[in-house]
Amino acid sequence: MMRRWNNLTYQSKLLLAFFLLGIIPSIVIGTMAYLKSVDTLESRVNEDLGVIAGQLNEAIQRQVEDVDRFSTFPYFTPEIFQILNQPYVPRDQWGYRELETQRQFAKLLVTYPSIFSTIQGLIFYSTKGNVYGYRVSDRSSINEAVSPVEEEWYKETLSRDGGVVISGLRQERQFNSAPFATITASRLLLNDDFSPAGVVAVDIRPDFMDKIVRSFQLKSMHVIVADEKGKLIYSTRSADNQRFLSAVAEQSARKDSMRGVITVPELGDGLTAATGVYAYSEYLGWTSYLLIDREELLGDANVIRNFTIVLVVISTAAAAILSLLLARNLSRPIRSLISSMRDVERGLFVAPAAPPIKGEIGQLHLSYVTMVKRLDMLIQSIEEKERQKREAELYALRARIAPHFLYNTINSIRMLAVLQQSEGIARLLQSLNKLLHANMKLDSELVPLSAELELLHHYVRLMELRYTNRFRVEWRIEEHTEQTMVPPMILQPLMENAIFHGSFDVDGPLLIEVSASFAKNGEELLITIADNGHGIPPEVLNTLNGATLQHTAKHSSKSIGVANVRDRIHLRFGSPYTLLLVSEPGQGTRAELNLPCKAGGTAPAMNGGMK
């Protein structure tokens, strides 16, 4: 963690410090205020909703209790029991008596429903099999083909022995009209001897609960009423009530109490999160739920949340601007120094402009500028000295090679002039002219290998005139190697050593093999000049392979050319390119040249060609 902190820029550290000191407290305070306001608001709303839920349950219960009391009216009308106890007669066999009984029963029933506006029908089920009923809205007659015997509310009514049974929401099909939704309050009627006389069923309008809810002015509330089996009786919601009811019922079941607070998460498909209360009616077996959407409930709390977000955004922007203003005068000269340092790493010693500020940063900047200027002067001085040193070494090498080479060449011409006066002298002078011309260009950069080999042919021609039938040269030049660029006059000293120091004391002509090939996947050029002479003793070989300009005065002339070639390679190409001599007494000598492959154009052919 500390390593990451140390790697941050000064400006980033300032921004992070302002963030920690300013923004985080704002977030913490705003969050605490928001959570506290939410908790307080929820507690207050849930408390108010609990009171309203209790009042709503009592209002619904009073309405149903009125109907419950109304269901006992047959006990105050003996004529009803007389009619219920009459034997059953099929409708197709009715006579005057049966029709008169129906009219009399209708007169008795029509009086009572007008007292309670919530009643939409009365039905009496006689134990003798007769069914008498009255519907308030359309005077529909009884549909005798329908029987309630298998319905749950009817079975429960028979099992209560005269106690009232309040059904849930159901469809009434007992009349010869379209089925309608109703809530039924039913009771078993008993004779004086407590024998069953029949069942009275009072159909209640379900919309009475809507009137009660409107009277409470619960416009923003979701009111849901479910029966004791969890089935929906009433809801102010218009969609997916059963799914929402299952969610609130599951919450209330966990409370295991008659009243409590519930919170329903967001269910998707338009069912938003809600919070509220529930109240259970022991008399009815119903449960009422009062809920409010959390977004609406937390409207005021969201104002605090939004204010906190705005405050955090403003604080963040202010902290960023302040940190930028504070860090600008510090980071700008530092970035300038970093940019200048990168230029120095690339070898560009350009001093940055003077800093716009004083103090420690300004002193650091001035010290750095002074250091860069001194480094630039030092580097230029070193480069100039190295250039002068290289030129001096190259000129010294050429000066050392020229006398040694001219001595041997002029000696060859003198011997030829003594032994023979012919056109061979002209050819010899022509070859000498080529060699002298090449020697004058010793300080040039690079020449194609083809030009160097042509020059070597001229040199061999000169040596053949001097040492007739004493040596023979074989050429093994790999294709495309002749375009490779090499230092000038790099092979002549090696051929000279092979002829002069390998041909003496050898039976028969000396065989010299010159080869050129690519090595290391074409990255290097390997040139070898090998002879089958008497070889070099180990102590001399070690001296030759390690010879420098300092050894020239101590050893024979054959170490001069080898040292010159090796030094020229080191000066031009550096390590690992060099010259290596491999030899054993009696096994001949092989000179190996390792040079980098540098392709170039074909050199102009020299007059005379190669043989």
C-alpha cells in the first residue's frame, strides 16, 4: 500500500487527500442523516398505518356484524319456520297451496333487505329440500338445478350448529340470472326442539369495503383484504393482486402476531417495493393489509439523499479544482524536469527553460540546468577526443602498413628486373599500381568484398612473379558474399603472411585456400585464408592472437600485418568481431576473419579482372 502511495504523483496525492478529508465526511454525514430520516419516517408512517388498519378492520367487522344480526330475523318470524318445515313438492306438481306459500314467503323476505343496503339477496335452504330466495336487484327466481351441498361455506355452516359463517369472495349461482360476486353470511336455523329447519344465506355486496376505504381517504395506500385461507376478497390494486398478496401474506406469517409491520421487496412487472402494516380480525378470520410504495414514502428522505449527492459532487469538483490550482506551480516544473531527463537518457542534452517559481523547486531546477550543460560539454569533449584518437590510430596503421608493403613489393620488382626483361614487368607494374591505389584509400569506410578479392588477385599475381611455382591459390567464394561490405586492404596482410611464412621448408608448392561464407543465419561473414605450411609454434601463436600495437617492436614482421588487421576490425566494428589464427606445428595455419554482414552495391570492376 505504501509503495502504491509513493508511486502516485504529487497532484494525485493532493486530490486524494482532499477527497479523504472533505468528501468522505460529507458522504458519511449525508448517509447517516438519510438513514435516520428513513427510519423515523418509516416508524411514524407504520404507527399511523397501524391505527388506520385497526379502524378499517373494525369498520368492516361492524358492517358484517350487522348482517350477522340480520341473519337471526327468522327466529322472530314463526311463519318462516312453518314454511321451511313443509314437505317438499316438485315444482311441476305445485297447486294453489304451494303457490300461496311462495307468495307469502316472498312478502316476508322483501321487507328485510331494504333495511340494509349491503344485502343483495336472501336464500333459505329447507332441510325438506325446498329452496326459497329473493334477489334485491332483479327479482330473479330460484334456480333449483343448483345445489350448495358440496360448497365449503355450506358444509361449514352445517357444522357450526347455529353459529354464523362468513365466507370469502364467491360466485352466487342460485338465481336464474347471471352469477354475481358476493360474500355470504350463513347460519343454520334450528327448531324449538333444536332440530335443523334449514339454512339462511345472506349475500353481501363486496363493494361495501370500497365505500369504507373511501371514507378513510386512503388515496395513496394499497388496501388488500384476504380471507382466512389467504384468498383475495378486496384490493385497491388493479394488476397481479394474487402475486402481491402472496408476498405480503408470507411477510405477515413470519410475524406470527395479529398486527405487525411488513416490507415487501420489488417484485418486478410494475410491482414496486412497499412497506406498511397488517391487522387480523379474529371475528371474521380476515387479514387487512395497508401498504404504501417506498418511493412515495421516502419522498422527503430522498430529498436529503439528493442533497447529499449534490453536495458530494460539488465537494469533489471543488477539491479537484483546488488541488489542481495548488499543484500546478509545483507539478509543471517537475514535469519539465522529467521531460528533460528523458531527453538526456536519449542523449539530447538540452537544458529546460528557467522555472516560473522560486524556492526549493527553483533551486533544484537551476542545479539541474547547470548539471546538463556540464554533461553536454563533457560528452562533446569526450567525443572529440575519441574522434581524434581514432583518426590518429587509422593514420598510424596506414603509415605502418605502407613501408612494410612497399619494401616487399619493390624487392619483387628488382628481382624480376634482374632475371627477366619482358612484358611481365608491365603487368607487374600495373598490379603494383592497383595496390598502391588501394593503399592510398586505406582510411575509407567500407568496400565490397568483390573489390577486395580483385585486389587480392593482383597481389597474388605479383607474388607469383617473385615465387614461381612456390605456391598455388584456390578460391572458394560463396554466392552473394561478394556484395558484403568489408574494410579495405583487410585480406592482403593475411595473404602476405601465408606466402612468406608458410612456403619455406615445404616440399612441393604451398597450397593456399581463400574462402568466404555466411555464418549465424546470415548475420556474419566468415573469411578464411588457410595454408598447408609448417604451422606456428604455440608460444608464437599466442603472441599473434594477442598482439596489439605495443607488440610490434618486439616480434618479427609477420605480427605487424596480423595486429593491424585485428586493430582495424576492433576500431570499426568492436566486439565480438575479430581476427583469429588457428595453427599447429606441421599442420598449417588458418586465419579466420569474423565481420558483420553489411550489404552494399557492387563495386566498380578494377582493370585487369581476376584470374
